[in-house]
Amino acid sequence: MQKSFSIAPAQIFGAIMFVAAAAAGPLLPDWIVSLTTIAFANALVVLGLVVLWRAGLVSFGQALYYCIGAYVVALSARWTGFTDAIALVLIGGIAAGFVAFLIGFLLARYREIFFAMLSLALSMILYGVLVKTESLGSTDGFSVETPTFFGYAPHGEMLGRSLYWLTLAIDAAAAVFIAWYFRSVAGSLAAPIRDNEIRVEFLGVSVTRIIHTKVVIAGVLGGLGGALAAMSVGHVDPNMAYWTTSGGFVFVTVLAGSGYVAAAFVGSLVFEAVRSFAYAFMPQFWQLTLGTVLLLTILFLPDGIGSLVSRLKRRQQAPEAGL
Amino acid sequence: MLTAFAILTDGLVYAAYLFIVAIGLTLIFGVMKILNVTHGSFYAFGAYGSATAAGIYAAGGWNAALGFLFMLTFAMAIGLVMGLILERGLLRQVYGKDEVVIVLVTYATFLILEDVIVLIWGPQSYAAYQPMVAAGNIEIGELVLSNYDIGLVVIATVVAALAYWSLRFTRYGRLLTTVIFDRETAAAFGINVTLVYTVTFLIGAMLGALGGAVMAPKISVTLGIGVEVIVLAFAVVAIGGMGSIEGALIGALIVGICRAAAVHLVPQIELFVIYGVMALVLVVRPYGLFVRAQPRKI
Amino acid sequence: MLHRRIIARWTLAGLVAAAAIVPAHAQQPAAPAAAPVKLGIVSFLTGPAASPFGIPGRNGAEIVIEALNAGKAPAPFNTVGFAGSKIEAKYVDEAGSAANVVTEFRNLVQRDQVDAVVGYVSSGSCLAVTPVADELKALTVLYDCGTPRIFEEKARNYVFRVSPHATMDNVAAARYVLAKKKNITSYSGINQNYAWGQDSWRDFLGAMKVLAPKATVDKILFPKLFAGEYGAEISTLLTSKSQVLHSSFYDGDLESFIYQEQARGLDKRMTVILTAGEASVARLRDKLPDGVIIGARGANGMLARDTPIAKWFHQIYFDRYNTAPTYNAYQMAQSMLGLKLAYEKAAKAGKPTADTIAAAFKGIEFEGPAGKVAMTLGDGHQGVTETAYGTYRFNKQKKEPEIVDIMRFPAECVNPPAGINSDKWIEGGMKGAKC
């Protein structure tokens, strides 16, 4: 069920898409730029979920890292007055990664539903703590200071575009790293772990350590996504740690499928488009629309959008392949 | 002393509510290995259905006990119908797939059903307070207890006893236990696993709807009650162990009493209590209190 | 079979791709005769906050816009629409995460090019949207959210709030209960565990400390939002010696709490204050016990003065929606009328822009269905009105709910004076209050 994707064409395609997206920035209207920035920030969290899903694990608690990344950025700016965007994003990612490292010792011992439930419980605990913290505004949250870029302080359109390019840059870096990871030994062991862990142990590999690593990678990505989202939206609140936020990320993961790195970004854009569509056309029934899209995707496109591409390729290759 | 008594009674009442809601979920998971997010919808439909039934019996001026029975039956009938539609129409298509995929299917269905509720009943809230008012209350020292709450505990006990008895002593119950233990071997012995699945899902749905029906007189039946209940039910089932009725009972009791204690003694932590207990139990017993680790098939 | 699945897949993919493009085009309305004024109205249309707040607010907007477009509002609001231009409204759901709310706000302002946005029930939404409104120079009127933080944290240019903030509700509650009940030695509170409940309790506690320093606080309860089940909380309160219980509960939670506490006789032991209770009166009717103290977040609904404009609003709303307007509808009406006046003042000097309307809005004063408004706080951006509290009675002869024993508090009595933050004002003993 896992497809190994051919290396060169997919990466070139990815690189072209990123450059095209970056170039399109100044040409697109502001509201599309900000919408896309948020979608691409969320795509990072989805990428982390894809990493875990390849090994057969679904986390219903990625919102924990998303929220940590966001609050670290917002609090650093508020308490220290430091507003450099790149540094803040990295701090957010590292903080989330550190928490993931600690939690991973516990989480890596669980599988399937219990992994999902425990991750959910942990993110809800953070939610509870933030709601109780009145000095941080409780459920109202608080706003994020306007970020600066190495001393340059853009406003209005340029601010939106700068955040957009920053998000694209970090996305591209993450995509390259994750693509490399998938090709590495630890990454390619994901499918065997999913199919039959015990045999992988017999090979002399520590499954727990690999899963711990994946939890940390997903945590860092979640934190980076949250940090970028915080700066783009300009506001953080405890809802970012609520289980329905995690549910939204899982939704996009299903939409994207686990076959391709690029699918996480495309899937995130598609989700944002479907959501806007649902809000604009069926404002009282958007839940119905989203639920139906999810259901149809699972029933008819179980491997996500990425599988559309591989199906196309397989049809082209079928005469030669033989299997 | 009074506080301790209050904690006990409040804990029991809350536990009764949790148990009735969680037992359907744990049954479905135990037999079908499906974590049914739609359980929240069964609860909501049960609550709305029983509110409608309450309106009918109040308008007709029936006897309170009869009316209450009517509410429960009406709600369970709705649960039955919904369970049939879902199981036949949707779940059949996805049985073979990954567990997590099935969870997502039930999550998607839950989203859809939330809006179906609005389509049927509209966005306003409904009241079904008649049985609770009719039941009256009793005073114990400074404390006043609602007889309806006591009735809830009785209902939960009856449900628990029925479940225990039918699993142990009826033929169908023993079939169910076999399927819970090992589906493939049960099928190899000629048990009609598909039929067992369907019947189990229907029972689970009816129990979920029953949960909504017994809670309806206490609360305001409004949008979103399904969402709150799902997380609670999951936590109880995770604590007790998936598929274990005793687990659901003990899990409900633990959560109920811990929460009541928190509210009386340390109100600040009330929000975390359920997640904290769940995390704690899972750390010590990864599969819940009453379920041993399954032997893994190589 | 396989064939059908393939078609299904590609249809799904096509639908999803179309979904990206369609909204971009669907929002271009055909150019009408005279350029209409486009308003974006944002309120909860789905979720548990829809039925008690979001939808009455939305309906309030709809009915007022209709009346204005027909020129049928009472003077001085009787010009058609805004300065003769008809009003076109787009209704957007407020539900979703802060990211969703901000995205939809940007969509309204930049994609749909509305002239102003009127909306937002949740304080979280208001806080998220306000900096964006100033960044985009988009005229925004917040109609319901209660947090004082909007104008106390920072000066704003394009954001206005005609409705008073929530500090007023809880300070007035303290004053009312102390005026009506002598010998209060102890009080407790049960509020939802989120910003609204926490802020409400904090303000009430602060006001009580100033006005009744000898009274003690007993039980402070914060059940989860939408918990629905309050057995343990009610038991705790039954063992308390307090004479007064403060609650900012609303809608579902309020109704559940009332049903459950009534069955156990809590309201016979302590006086319950419901700062947002007016919105549930029409639903609870005889189920709400006599003696409960009711607030309406201002002189709204059953606590409104009997002025012609209040009667007019009640009439048009009731005629259309068959139910009395709750306080959200009043707040929306006030916001729309305030915006209209500002727009028309700016229109006297030429075609109004966001800057000229904002300049005209600052410090404006008028009278609407909820009484007289003066935009005196937040450097002219935040309105204050009087408020009122009363005691509930269900009139068994007429079979109608009534609020009796009404006390009105002038704006200067329960609102902080200009230039001081609400929490500092309360902590400092509420200096400058003119009652």
C-alpha cells in the first residue's frame, strides 16, 4: 500500500511549485495570500501527521505542539519585545520539539487507539491549563506583536507577503528534509513497522526509538506550523490546543494521503478551499459539507489526493510493470 | 462528614450518567473494534427524541411514569433506526479497512448528523424537565437530593446488571464474549460474526440513545451536547478498558468520584481531572484497567 | 463497478478544485442602480451560541436593515438606508477557530469589499479581528462581545463598539443586590470556566469587595463550559451559608442549572443573580423561580424603557420572527443605528470613506431602542449606556413573565470614567462613580 515515489521528477515538480507559489505572491490579492499562508502553515502539522501515519500511528493531539509553537512565539514577543520572525519560528519549533522529546518517552510505547487517546489527553491538559490562566486572557487569548525580519518592519501588504515567503521557505526546507527522511533507513522502516512490528524488532532495530524520533519530528513540525500560524493570524488562544483542532489536521491528512510529501501542501490548500466554499455557500450547514467531503474521500479516495497522481502514473506504466 | 456524603452521592450520580453513556461505546469497540464517534450523535438524537416525546406526553396530560417510559422507548426506537441505517448503509462498506480509517468515517458521520439535527429540530433548544419535576426531592440533613438523580443511579445499576447477566448467562451473550475475545476463531467455529456485529451495533446505538433520553430531563437539549459527551465516554472507556463492561462501570465510578471530590475540595482542577485520570491509568495499565495486553499475531 | 468508482473519484477531485475557484467569482454582485452600502454582518449561525445569541443578533440586523431601506425607521433615522443608499448585507458565520474568523474577516474586507463590518459575539473573535481591522483600515463595529480589553489595551482607529462592555453588568449586579438585600454576610459564584465567566466573576467580586467589604466569599465554582450537569456544584452550594449566588450563565447551561437547582430547592436558600438572564426569560417562563435577579446587559428587552423607539423595535422584530427580541438583537440595532448616524454625518462633507466615517463616529451620542448612548470611553470609540436590573416574577393570573422592582443605574455609576482601565477602576474603589 505504500508507494515509493520516483525521486527526481517529484522533487523537481515540488521545487517548481514552490518557486511558482513564491513568485505568484505579489500578483495575488491579499486575502488569497493570507489564506494560503495559513493553509501552508497548517500543512507543516499535516506533514508531521503523515510521518506518523506511515508508521501506522494517528495522533489526535498534534494541536498540543501547534499551540506550544504559537504561544511561545506570542509570549516571547510579549515578554522580551523580541520580534524577529525567523528566530521566533525556530524557537517555537524547538520548544515544541523539546516537549515532544519528553512526551515521546511515554507515547512511543503505545499504538493504535491508545496512542491517539493519550495524545488527545495530553493536548486537552494543555488546553485546561491555558483556560485557567487568566493572566494570558483565558479563552480570549491575546494578540501577537507584528513580526520583523532582521530589523526590517513591513506593514500592510508587504507584511502579508513577507510572512507568505517565510512560510513557503520553511515549508520547502521541511519538504526537503522529510523527503530525505523518507528515503533514509529510519524513514523506510515506517511501512514494515506498520505491517509487523515484531519482525522489525527481530531485525535488531529498536522500534520504540524510531517511533520516538517520529514523534519528535512531528512535534517540531507542529511547533513550526503553530508559530507561523500565530504570526499570520496575529492572535493566539487556547482553542489551538483543543481536540477538534487536532481533528482538523487529521482530516487534512486523510485528504492528502501518505504517499507524497507534496500531498500535505496540496491537501491543506484544498481543505481551506473547501472550508471557504462551505462557509460562503452553506453558512448554516458547513459541518454537513465538510463531513460529506471527508466521508466521500475516505470511501472513494482512501489513499488521499496523492493517490490520484500515482493512479495516473500506474496507468501509464502498467504495460511495462507487469504486477 | 456531610461533604464526604455529598461527594459520594454526587460521584454516584455522575458515574451513573457516564456509565449509561459509555457502556454502548465499549460494547461496540469490544466486539467490532470500532471507536464509534457517532456515539455522540446517538446520545444527541436520544435526547432530542425524548424531548419531543416529553412534549407529546405533556400535551396529552398522561401519567408521569407512563410518559417517562414513553420517552425512553421513543428514544431507543430512534437509536435502533439510526443504528440500522448506519450499520447497513455505511459501516458495511468499510469493515475490512484500517481501524483508524473507520474512526474517521464515524467522525465524518458525526459531523453530518450534527447538521441533520438542525435540519430536523432547528437550532433552538428543547426542554424535557417534566419527569425530573414530577419526581420531587428528599432532604438529608442540609443536603437536598433530587429523586430523579437517585432514579438515574437505579437505572444505571439495572443496565449494568442486565448487561452482566446477559453476557454471562444467555447464549447470545456468550457468543458476544467469544467474538470479543477472538473474532477469527469465532468465525472458524461457525458463529455468524456479521450478524453479531449488526446486533451489537444496534444494542450500542440504543444504549447511546438511552443515555441521551435519561439525561434530557436534567439538561437543556441543545446543539453540541453530542460533542461534550464523546470525550467523556472515550475517557471512561479508555480507563476501564475497551470492550469491558466491568471496566466501564469501574471507570465511570472512578471518574465520577474524582470529579465530585474535585468540585467540592479543589475546584481549580475540575477541568483536568478526567484527562489526568485517563493519562495516569494509561501510563500504568496501557490497555485500561480490565483488559490484558492482547497476544500479538506475528 | 470499477468504472463508477473512477468517475466518482474524478468528480470529487473536480468538485474540490472548483471549490477553490468558485468562491472567488461568486461574490461579485451585479452592479445595482445607485451604489449600495455593503455591510458584512458576522454572528454565530451554527453551534451552541447560535440560537441564544448569534441568530437573534443576525435577525436584529436583518429587520433593522429592512426598515432602514424602506425609510420606515423613526426619526432621526428615517432617511433611506445610509444617507439614501440602500444597504446590502452579507451574513457570515462566526464559528470556527481564530484563524477562520480572521480569514473570513479579510475575505469580507478585501474579497467582498464591504464598506463596514458589524459583528462578533465572542470576545475572542473581537480581540482577534480588531488589530486586523486597523491594519486593513476597515471600519468595524463590534456589536456584542463584552471584554473591556479592546480599547483598554491599545488605541484603535477604525474599530468601534456602541454596546457597553461587560464590567457594567457585574458592577450593577453588585449594587442592585446590596440595595435589595440587607445583611449579606456571604456570597458565592458559579460561572462558566472560560473568559466570559472568569471576567464576570472577577468584576462582581471586585465590586462587592468595594461596596460590601465585610461580606465574605464562600464557594467559587467554575464548571466547564457546556457541562450541562451541575449535581456536584449544587450539592456544594447547598452546604454553603451564602445568601447570594452570582452567575453569568446563559442559554443551555442556564436552563440546565435552573432545572436542576429547582428540583433541589437551591433558590429557596439563596438569591440567585443571573447577569445575562433576560435572554432566557421567554423560554423558561414559569420554570424560572420567583425572586431571581435578572440582568439584560443593559436596558434591553424586558428591562428597556418604554420609549417610542424601543416599542418600534420590539414591534418590527416580533411581527417578523414571532418572538420577542433578546438583548443581542437590541445591541445589533444600536450598533446599526450608530453606524448610520456616523455615516450620514460623514456624508454631509462628501462621499464617506472609512476615515471620515471613523472621524464622525468618534464621540457620537444618540438614543436607540436600548436607551441613550454616549461614545465616551476608548477615546470616543467605546459607548456607554445606562443599565437596569430587576427581580423576576411569573404572573400566574396573566400567565406571563414579569420583571419587577427595576432599578436603573446611570452610565457614570457603573462604567469606569474615561482614561482608566476597568479592572484598575474597580480595584481602586470605583472612584468617580456618579449614582
